[in-house]
Amino acid sequence: MRVATARFILGLSALISGFIATAGSAAAEVKEVRLAKQYGLGYLPLIIMEEQRLIEKNAKAAGLGDVKVTWATLGGGSAMNDALLSGSVDYISSGVAPLVVLWDKSKGAVKGVSALISTPNYLNTNNPAVKSIRDFSDKDRIALPSVKVSIQAVILQMAAAKEFGPENFARLDKLTVTMKHPDAMAALLSNKSEITGHLTSPPFMFQELDDKRIRTVLNSYDLLGGPHTFNVFTTTKVFHDNNPKTYAAVFAALEEAIAYINKNKRAAAEIYQKASKTKESLEDLIREVNQPTLSYTTTPLKITKFAGFMYQTGTIRNNPKDWKELFFSNVHAKKGS
């Protein structure tokens, strides 16, 4: 943990130093854009952007010429944060919580570009003795993408605070294990692993529930009182300020991808199936993309609710007064929260 913290601080220092050094400079815009996405349907807009070469298309339309676009697939908020802070990528995608942490610790040098999707996260279990989160014992282990950092980790803390009292928000942290969603699902379904719970997202939460041994004990929409943003798209103020045309082209590509998904659910599911190499059937994927609780949108929802909780628990030092503090101005006109 100390090594990881030291690496985070060093990366953060480099990021802030880079911002100071480049503030006000008028350098040519980048010729390469590097982006990172994660596993699951929550990142479908980015998969569409990659497969349809939408950034390249919009960059050329903006007069930027042939911009090289490279993609990486990483697992978990910690890996994403490290990649951005190290300068390995220009854009990352993650849950809301990693964005809040980066915004806080960088003093605003990292902000959200937009939301990607609103969808609930389910805590599924294979333990018949677990009827609610109160029933998890020291023998159970709950898998999630990043311990304490991921949005799933914060959702679990919010649930614990509601169930056991605000002072006990971290009561279940000792049971959590960092695992990529595909690996966690495999462990849960095997019934031969220490993993008895998985706090996860589409399509994994749906795939798990296809097994009659699995049931849901926590739904984040119920916890937060309705729809909330799950994943966000993030970059640095350095990149935003030094590459305004490129930034606009990337956001235009994202909006185009989301519009495509919402108009072409079947085609989008086909693209996901091919790109992810999932064994899940196309009909199941189409059913999941069409879930009424799932919405592909750039509008950030309940951001301040997550940030406020993280401030109360001491995870962040600065409590934003408005969700717009955490995002660049291109989404400020939206009806966010």
C-alpha cells in the first residue's frame, strides 16, 4: 500500500508540475491520442469509438489531419489512475469514485469529460446464507475492481454506512478483494473460490444471475434513490487546455458513439460481442443493452452524492459545491447532479 501511495503521489506531482509548466503555452496540438477503457458494457461507447474510428473521423473534419489513436484495456480504477498520472495515456475511463479522488488530489488538474453510462451495480452472491449485506461474515470475500478506490468499493461503503451506521462505513472493507470483473465472475460461478460476492456491472451482473445459485443482495439504484452515473470519461487540464480542437473532436466522437448505440441497439451489441470476444449470446447482449435501467448518456448524475459521502468519510479533502466543479465546461449545460 505504501509503494502504491508513493507512486500515486509522484505521478500527481508530475501532473501538477506539467500543468504549471505548460499553462499558457501555445504549442501545436498532439498528433496522437492515447485512451484506456475497461471491461464491460459500461464502456460500449468507447468500443464503438475505437471500432468505427470516430476520433480519427472527427479529428480530420476539424482540420487536424491524420491523428493517430491508440487504445489500451485496463482493469480497475487504480490502474486507470496510474496510467493517467504516469502520462501513459491522455484519457481514461472509470467509475465515478476514481474521478473524485483524482480531482481532489490534483486540485482540479484532472476533470471529467463527461459521463458514459447510467446503470445500477449489483452485489451478487452465491452464499445461500447471505440474505443482505448484514449476513456477510469473515469467511466471505467480495470481489470488486479496486479495493477502496473503485465506485463499487464506495457503493459498498455507502451501503455499510446505511446498514450499520455512518461510523461503520468501512466495516465490510476487510472482506473486499481486487479482481477484474471477468475473473471475479468466473470465481463466483465456480463455487470453488473464496469469492462469495461480486459487486459488479453489466454484462457481468446479468450473466451471473443466469445461474440459479446466484442472487442480488444490493442494488445501487435502490441505495442512491434512483439512476446514477456509473462510468465517466476523464482527462487532464493540461491536455484539455493545450489541445482544444483535439479535445472537441474526441468529445464529438463520444457523442456520435452514444447516439449510434441509442439508435442501433442490435448493431451496437454485435460490435461489443465481436470486440470483447465474449461467449455470451447476441440475444442476451441485446436484452442487456435494452434494460430500462441502463442509459448511455453524457449527462453526469448524482456525482455530488458520491463526492459528499467520500468527503464525509475522509477519502477526499475537498467537497465540491456543484458537480460542474469536477467536469469540463462542455457538459455544464446538461441537467446533471
